[in-house]
Amino acid sequence: MSASPLRPLPAADAGQLPRRLLTALACAAVEPKLSGVLLFGLPDAHLATVAAVLDRLLAGPTGTPVPRTALTAATTDEDLWSRPRVSRGPHGIDFALDPGPLTEPVPGPSLVVVPDLARLSVPGKRAAVQLLGADVATVEQSGLRRRWRPAARWLAVCRTEDVPRVSPHLLDRFPLRLTAPDLSIRPGDTPLGPLPAAWTRALDRARSTGPRPPLHPADDFASRVLELLDDQDGTGQRRALALARTARALARLDGAERLTADHAEAAATLLRLRSARNPSTEPPPGPDTVDTARGAPRILPGPWPDTDRRPAPGTPVLEPGPAEPIGLGRAAGPWPTTDTPYPEDTAGPPPEDSPLRTPARRTTGPRAARGPVVGVRPARDLWDLAPVRTAMEAAKYRAVRDRSERLVILPGDLRGYVRAPEPVRTLTLVLDHTCREDWDWHAALAPFLHWAYVTRAPVHVVEVGGRGAPNEVRAESFTALSTRSPRIAAALARPPGRATPLAHGLQLAEQTLRRAFQHHRAGLVEALLVVVTDGRGNVPLAASRRGEAGRDAVGRTGIDDALAAAGRISGMDRTRLHSLVVDPGRQPYPELPHLLAEALDGRVVPGRPEHEAADRGR
């Protein structure tokens, strides 16, 4: 490549935005086709600061703020496309419709801020899909007809744990996606310092209404863009367009006259595409790559083969004495990357597996309202009214209903809350990483994750013996609202560690299930406990509680503690709790998973195909 190297990015001083985030915002201001910026994990306190920086980049040297619109869970269609206007004419009071904030009635770019993309209302999501990346937009309503070229920039924030709740179709509309760093902006700081001269000239040309000089691509530019996205097959052309447009924006900021492969490389670095496609950081095939059954979903996965894989009578299970010592680690691949612009690619089973079912609702009364508020809608009854939204709706027509100071509320003004249904099923996974060895457990776990996805059940994951744990003699746990959470994909790809605190992991699972049964407001209908282990726990429960292994011989103590913890779980409500043990079929001691299943009052599910297990048994 004959292109000259790109100029270095401006360094960020103390109290200013990091240079990668600032560069992305400048690209959005320079390139109209980069109209959507999505930040993962940005703290709520810093959203106003980032929005102010993008506002200044769009406003120019005059400093006049651009029109700004905020979209939330309470946004309706009436708030977006049109605004009622009341005027007094020669024949009395007249009503008219003016263009709304998203129809961009003021020339020039505007700014749309979405504080929480996962909880955005349906009208707001429709508007994002219609406007982001569109060449022309049209609104036709009674009394309003408008056609314009969208120039608004969208700044959206989504928490990392909420990514599975956002449709990939909506995520795909945002060409610029970054994991927000830990900002250190304090009140009084200047988040936007002096910009390079090339940046200032590029921003001025972007604000001008005249034509801009075209940037002709070099011969190797298009081929380099496709090479950088060679592992994105089947994802459409939006990612290639986003990479090419980001490269064009960087070229304009650099003051270049041609688009070269160097600009494509710089755009891939800015978007973190290199780390996302590095083979050394690619996670193994996850549950989203498993071809699961597409028939009608069942309440519980199954049925399972009734194969009895117990050894012959008289085979010793585990002799007393020193057991497998702590320190027998196994080689495994690295952790999957988390700083990727496309987290939906590794966020669990795809939504096309089967249609979602709305969870059943349990109520304590005829009109009990439960669940978090996700929006408002016209009220259908007098239960669970939204008073603030009702008053705002009535205030629109205050001047025409009553000229006094009273606020008249009519039945058509009533608004009620829209609440997300509370899950009534839950899945608890106990993953023993030390039992994996050369076994790919994604196929064995896919039916359970599929069941949790279809029933919208939250997933509580207990990790036992994972590499990199804060304390190797203790189990770790977390709760994901959906199977599409990136944390589940990372847990399934976790390499094994040295210790196996199985007893402590079962104790954490017991505590989670008891809280779910006792404190769940709607009342659980069904709970599924899946334990993936070979039964060989080499850490006693007392050592896990102390947080240190000690130097004493473990023997059979860790296994006995695990069986005792499983026995406490079996004492719960057996009509609502179903326990399964996934047996990896390891030798020796193949009896241990069956003993654990008996203690849980559950059943054993073979984790390997029968022919593979038979080959390993020889």
C-alpha cells in the first residue's frame, strides 16, 4: 500500500473524553450515514456529558445547541411525528398539526438521545428502525404530510447485561458501537478540548450546505474491507457499509484525498473488529450454533434415553484415602472477548428457534399489577393508572376545555402503565468446568437453554472450578435475565481450573432456589436444576467457607459434602422443582453422577453420545 500513515489521534487530557470515544463521535458528526452511536455500559451520570460533546461537534463554532429529543419507555407515536397546535382564528379556535421532533422541522442536524435502548417503547424502536440509515423518510397523517432526508444523529446507551433483550434487527441499525470506558469526568471539567486543525476543517465542511469534494477509493480499499469482515458471513451488508463509512469519516478527519486500505485498517481498529475476529480469542461453538429441534416447545426438555450406564455391581466407587489433589489443571482455550461491537453474535440461542411464549401470570386479586414498568398506554380500566402521564395528556387540551385554572380530565386522557410480565419459571445451571476435558458440552446444554429462552425464564449460573476465579476453592454465581446474555456464553467457554468446590456450588444453587420459591412475588410455577459434573469434588465445604484449601488430605470429604448438599435440595417442593444431572461419562468412578442424582431425587442424562462414551470406556 502506497498510502501515507494516518495522523495520530489527539491524546485525551485529564477530565476529557477518551480519544477512541471522541473519535467515534467526530466520525458521526462528519459522516451523515453514521447516524447511530450505541454505547454499551455507559454510566447514567455520564450520558449528559457525552451528549453535550456530540452536540458541540454538530453545532459548530457558533455554539448554538442543536435540537435535542429524548426517547424513553413512555414515548408514544404522538410524541414523535406530529404536535397539535391550537390557535384562535377569525372563526373561533382552530386545530392544526405541526411536524414533530423526529420529522426534523428545523434545517440541519438534530440529536436524539436514548438513555436505555433495552427499555425503549415500541414506537421509539419503530422510529429508530425507520430513520437510522434511511435516505428518505415520509410522514402522512391527517393534516400533515412531510418528506425529508434524515440528518439526525442518534446516541443510545444499553447496559451490557441488557443486550440480549434488544432485537438484533434494532442493534444492526447502529453502525458505531463502542464499549464505554470508565470515564473520569467531574463537574466543572471540560470534556472536549481543542481539536486538531484537520478535524476542525472537516467538521466545518460537514456543516456547510454546499457539496463536499468526493473521496475516491483506492483499488485495494474494497477488498480490504471485505477481508476484515470475512468472518461475518450471513449477517447482511450493514456491517460492511458501517466499516466503509467509518473509514470514509476517518479519511475526512485526516484530510486525505483518497480512501485507502490504511483507512479501513484504522476503522477496524476503532470498531474493535480486529479483536472480534482474532482466532485466538474466538469462543468455541456456543449454544447458538446448535441445530435444536424446531417442533412445539415442551415445558421441560426431553424425553431422555433410559440408558442405564452404571458399572457392574461390586465395582468400587471411590476408596477412602487421598483424593484428586487440588492443582490438576487442564489446558483449555482463552476466554471469549467482551469488547466486540457485535455482542448479539455470541449471546445465546438465536430468536428464530421458536416463537416466544408470554409467561403465565399469577395474581392475588382480580386486577393485581406486578412487574416493572416499561411504558404507558391508553387505559383500558381504572386499575394501575399512570397519573403523571394522564395529567400531561389532559394538559394538551386545557385551553379548549376550560379557561379557568382547573385541569379537566376526560376518559380519553386516562393512561395506564405497561408492565413487563414477571417470569414464573427459572433455570439453575451448575457448571463443573473441571469435568469437561475434551468434551464439548454445548450440545448437551442446548435443550435446557432452549427451554429457558422459549419460556423467558431467567438463568442462574453457578460456576465450579473455573480458571481465573477470585478464589479457586469457592464457587461463583450470577443471574442472567435471558439466555442471550453474553455472560452465559462466556461461562460456557470458561477453561477449567485446578479445584472442584462442588459442595459449595450445590449450596449456592440451594440458596438461589429457596429465595426463588420463598420471595418471588408472583410465585414460581416451575424450576429446573441442571448439574453438569462428574461428581468428583475435591474441596470440602469447610474449606470453601474458610476460603483456603489447607494441607490436609481431602479423601472423600468433598464428595460426601456434595451429596449432603444435594440431599438438602431434594427436600424442596418436588412438584415444582425438577433436578437433572448431566453425566460426562468419565472414567474412573462413573457411579458418582448416579449417586448425586439419587441424592437430588432426580435423574441422570448422558452428556455424550452413546458410541463416544463406549469408546472412552474401552
